[in-house]
Amino acid sequence: MIAGQGLGLRAGGRALLTDVSLELRPGEVLVLAGPNGAGKSSLLKILAGETKPGAGTASLEGRSLSAWHPRALARRRAVLGQHVGVAFPMQARAVVALGRLPWHGEPAQTARDQDAIAAALAEADVAHLAGRDHATLSGGERQRVHLARALAQLDGAAMPAALLLDEPTASLDAGHRASLLRLLKRLARRGLAVLVVLHDLQEAAFVADRVALLEKGRLIACGPPEQALHPALLQRVYGLPFRHLPGLGPIPMLGAEGALTPG
Amino acid sequence: MHISRIAPPAARDLTAVVLAGGAVLLLAAMAAGVLLGPARISPGGLGAVLADWLGLAPLPPEFRRDAAVLGVIRLPRVLMAALVGAGLGAAGAAMQGLFRNSLADPGLIGVSAGAALAAVAAIVFGATVFGVAAGALGLWMLPLAAFLGGLGATLLMARLGSIGGVTGVATLLLAGVAVNALAGALTGLLIFTADDRQVRDITFWTLGSLAGSRWEQVPVVAVLIGLPTLGLIALARPLDALLLGEAEAFHLGHRVEALKHLAVTLAAIAVAAGVAFTGLIGFVGLVVPHLLRLGFGSGHRLVLPGSALLGGALLVLADLAARSLAAPAELPVGVVTALLGAPFFLWLLRRKAAA
């Protein structure tokens, strides 16, 4: 549903992305993986419509993202960025309620909005934090509150709709990482298109229907995890030997000889 | 969850209650502003004047002085104070939301400094260089110069703060600081060349006063402040989205560039119109939105209109204090608002640091 064709992006004389083409399909979890600086976040921003590509086109349902009215776009895709802050003291529930902004024509929340907010709070496991000031929450709790905001935004969206997440597991504990990944799988089964940047390759192998592996701004593999996360490929990209363990995915061999020297 | 269908959301109730309270407060302040002051109005005089205004009974000649004080002096003055305060409050709330900083002030966008520069230029050069124009414009020359100067400075700041068509809020902030410094320096140069009488005029203008309020100014200010204030209130939803950041506001469906330009322009008009007629009045735009946020949360549907109502009430009361405390002399109203505002600002800083 969201597709990039020949995407390129340059900043400060450096190529951040070069000729990247990929499509996010409804009902799938597509993981963006790759080393630091590979262009994962830049690609996500382009596919969110937030950054205009320097080359190529990004489109939603065949129509260029820049041709969509931001409001119409907001009713079809939600984005969970890294390190989202709130400028002023605000209850967690009010933060989640911001996710309903694209929906109500009149200023006040409708019963429909109330239901969407309650459902999103429950789904992100933050219902018990609803009355807390956002500023007093831990990093992981905040992350989940913003996840709930993104979920509230997509409640009632015309399908297919897309959820784009940039390193959503970064500040979560092991338990909440697992429940977030399971939630992403459930959302995809409901028909949502889920694009997620992940650093942990085991998490990627667990959650992904497909993995897009980026290196230095180029898409070097895109396919099912067993292909795109092949140990030989990963060793080339990360300069570190990997071993594939059944049911666990690719495991970096930190203790292996020469593991920490690239090449 | 089904209870929420029956009970209206608490937030909606709170907004309605707070805004109704703000409106009552503003009306009460305006009533006090009209009735109280150094010149005492007897209850009989008040009754007679009201009866005359309502067309119930002709004004007995012994109450002519009371009618003049109420109708010619106090009523336009109170209306001006309410309008200017409302503009400052709403502009302050919008700028704090736009810059995502609770210490932002309408002055940050260069409008006050630009208006001051133009006003000082009008005071210093008015009689000589603009002699003909000054004669034609009369008492309107200073406000017109200040209004245009304020808008010009904001325009310059917006131009300087925008790089490659993208206006970064941090760049905008720095451009505002630079424009303020430049305007301040040029104002200093003008003061350096001014004579003693002009320096005195300049000093009083920069301290702010509503003493010059006249009926013919009221409709002009009502339009120039009322319309942008309503416009800012209409930006409540996008400003709410902006609480999360610029990228997030776009994700939530808002054109952030257009929003920034619109909010800055509306705030600049509202503030410039106020500064033009009443001089520099500080702290209203800073303190009022803050009080509301502390008490009732950060939602702009409450904070924006609430700041307009409360800003109006605060300036009406500050003006009442300004003309009553040292009667028959008048304190500059900017001194009164700063006397109230500065300690509050310091308390705010310390509270923030402690949190």
C-alpha cells in the first residue's frame, strides 16, 4: 500500500539513501534492519510522508504522498517516532487523545473517540498510567503511551492502513518488548501494514514477515527473514559472525575470534 | 467504557466551566474598572448615568461630571485594556505552544522591539522629518508607526528564521533574539540623539499606559485584536498536535509550515495593535497562559480562549491599580504588570528547576 520507487536522499553532500525500492503490503510486518547510519530512519520518514525524497517517488495506494492532504494521510497511517516528548505537563490519557485529532470535526471528543482511546490504552498496556503526568513516566512507559496514541489514531481507519514505528522496542523491558512484537503481529493479522525499524535481529526474525536489510543507504536484501537475515549476509553487513539457531533467529557470535574487527 | 457514552467527558466540562468563570471574571473586572477609580462616583450618580444610557430618564445636570468620567474616560479605557490584555494573553499562549516553551513571550517574535523602535523614531523625528504626515495623522501617527514597526520586525524575523523554505522553531527563536537585539540597539541610538522632552515621552511610552485611550481607538483595536485573537483560538487543535513536536503534528494531519506562519502572523497583529496604542506591557502574555496550564492542563481549547479572557481581566485590574495606587498621579501600567509578573516568573523558574 505504501511504496517507494527508486528512492534517493542526500544531506550535507552525503548520500543517505540510494535507489531504494520497496513496498509495504497490507497484512504484513516489514522490518527495516541494518547497521547505524544505514538509512533506516530516513527511509521510514520518507515513507511516512514527512521527508520528501531527493529522487524517486513514495506513494500511498498509487498516489504520491506529497499529493495527499496531511489530514487524509493521518487517517490512513500513524507513526511512532523515536524519543517523542511533550512540551508541557500533560496526562498520559490526554497524550493518547491527541491520536484522535485527525478524526473529530468538532472540538470535543465523541463517544467513538473515547472508546478508541480506552481500547488503545488497554492494548498498549498503559491503562493504569492514564491519569499520570506524562513527564513523570519512565522512558519505556512513555514509549508505550505514544504507541497507544498511534493505535488510537488508526482506530476506525479505512483499510488498508499503515503503522510505522522507529525502534519501538528501544527503551522497553524484555516483557514489554515481547508483548509489543506480539501486538504488531496481531495488528498485521487484522490487515494493518506494519513497518518497523528494529536493531535486534532476533526480534526481527521473530516478528517479520519480510525483512528489508539496508547497508550504507542501499537496499541489499528484501525477503523472508531466513533469506534477508542469512548469517553470511549479516556477517558482511555487520562485520561480525552470526549463527542461525532454529526458533531463535540469527545470533551474533560476540566471543568468536576476530568478531570485533570488521572484515 | 460504556459509562463514557452517558457521562460527557470531564475535559469538556472543565473547559466550559473554566471559560465561563473567565468570562465572569472579565466582566466583573470591567465593571470594577468602570466604577472604581480616583474620581468617586456616587451611587446616585451611577444610577442616573445608567438610566440615561438606557434611555430611561434624562441626565440631571448635577451628574454631568459623573457621566463624563464614566462614558468619556473610563469606559473606552476599560474596553481598550480588556482588548489589549486579551490579545496579549492569546498571543502568549499561542507562542508558547508554537515554540513548545512555557517561557516564550509574544515579545520573542520581535513585535514589541520593532514597535518600540518605530514608536521612538516617530517621537524623535515625528515633528521634523514627518512634519506634513504628522500634521495629517495627528494622534494616529505614533500608533500607526508602532503597528507597522511591530509587523515589519516580525516579518523580518520570519524571513531570517526560514532557511530553504523550512522554518525551524529553534532558528526562528534565534532570529527573534537577533531582531530584538538589533531593534534595541537602533532604539538606543535614537534615544541618544533625542532631546530631554523626547526622552521623557519615550520612557513613558515604553512603560505602557492606557491613559490615552479614546473612543475612536476602540473599534480599530477591536478589529485588529479581536479578529487575530479569534483566529488564534481556532488554531487550538493544530497547536495541541504541536505539543508532541513538528514531525508528530504532521503525522497527525497538520500542515506545520503553514501553521507556524499563520500563528506568528496572527500573534504579531494582535500584539502590534496593542503595543501601538498602549506601549509596552510585559508579562501578561507570559503569566496568564502559565496560570491556566498549571491549573487546568495544557489543552489549547482551554488555554487559548482562557488566556484571552484572563489576560483581558488582568490588564483591566492592573490598569485600575495603576490609576488608583498613586492617585491623583498614574503609575505606568507596564510597571504594575511587571511588578506582579516578575516575581511570578522567578517563582516559575525555580519551580521548574526544582522539578
